[in-house]
Amino acid sequence: MRLTEYDRNARREIEAWQHGDAGIVSKMLNWAMQPMDWVVKRVITEDIEDQVDEAVSGMLSMLNDASEWTYDVSEILEMAKARGIEAERIEDLRDVPLELLDPLAREHTNENALLAAVEGGGTGLGGAVLIAADIPLLITINLRLIQQIGASFGFAMTGPDYRPLVLSIFNVASSSSKEAKNEAMREASVAGAALARDQEYRGRVSGSFREQNRHLPREIAKNILGRKLAQAIPIAGAAVGAGINYWFTTETAETAYMLMRALYLERKDRA
């Protein structure tokens, strides 16, 4: 199916994001974390590190077993209808012009980022003790956000088919690395090609889901943990927790937005 001028401009935006450096907030956060390392190591025990790592890995590994997540796709259809987009099923949105879907997908960022910030601020009051409780909640909020953005472009993001893409989004959001972006874009390209031919997509690497992605949960856990440990600093914990949760959720939103646009365009271009 022929791409429009808007589609081609969107593809250029995606390529700029893929090859661009980490955002200013990510750079500032990484810089700010450096002088805190010594303090954090004094506060955090090995037991707490193990608890946090287990919490993150457990939440992400859940994607391997859970077939459904707590999210109602009818919400997206109602939002689309309010914008004058008629669609009976989420899949129908794949054939709607991208310029109508982009603002629909963008609507979900602020709500989830603010929810994550409030949650992070509350658990941040508990310092190191509540970090292990905070991270599963943060992952849950961001899973919901990924689903909402994916559904806005016609991809329900439930079941095993989309799990490699979900893990790729978390990997990019937590690391902001070009390597993670490139891997995620390759995943979106393979998924789009499969969907264009009405074939099943189960990840670009052969083998089971666990074999394809066994390294990612621990990498994501390590990257999130490195930032969340700053919540252990007395007094500053609430502010740090709120800020890091807000930052991580906006990174997830931007990553999901770009990858789902790439998936939409790849499918359309090959259909």
C-alpha cells in the first residue's frame, strides 16, 4: 500500500529518533546519578538489591506466561469514535490514516506519567525498604501504557505474539541506548512484514520466547535498579521516586509511540 507524504515524514522522524542520542533528561539523570553512587552503596544492602532484581525480573518474566493483561481495548475504540474515527475492532485502526492515529496515541502519556509519579513519590517516602514494592507497580503502569499506545495504532499488544516487542520497548526505555533502539526497530520490521502477509509473528529470533529474550529481563532490571536506588537517600526519596517514575514512563511512551508507528508503516508499506 502506497505511503502518503505524512507517512514518509513520520518515517523520517522515526529514523531520527532511532539514530539520535539519549534525550537531555536522560543525560542529566545519568550525570546526576554519578555522585550518588557512593552514598547509595552505603545505604543499600545486598538483600535489598536481590529483592529489587527479583521484583523486576519476576514482573517481566510474567509476560512469558500471562495471556491477558488488565486492559480493556474498548476504551481506545471509544476515544477513536470521539475523534470521528469509526472502528468496530482494534485491528480496523490499522487502515486509518496515520495523521489521525498519532494524536490518539499521544493522549495516554500524561495520565500514566502522572500516575507513575504519584506512585513513585508515595513509595519513595519509605526509602530503600519500599523500592522492591515500587518497581512492580511502575512496570504495571508502563505495561498498560504500552498496550494503550499499541492499540491506538491497531495492535492490541496482548498474547504471546507481541511480547518480544514489549520487552524491546522496556529495554530501550530503561537504557536509552542506540543498540537497544536498533534491536527494537528490527523487531518492529519483522513484525510488520509478518502482519502484512497475515502470518504469525513470534519474534525475529528462532526458538521459544524464553530463548529469544532470556537476557532482556535481567538487563532491564539492572538499568531500572541503577536509577531507583537513589530513592534510598533519606528525605530526597519521595522527590527522586516521583521524578524517576515520571521520566521512565515518558521514555516508555516515546519508545512505544515510535515503534508502533514503525510497525504500522512497515505493515502498510508491505501490504
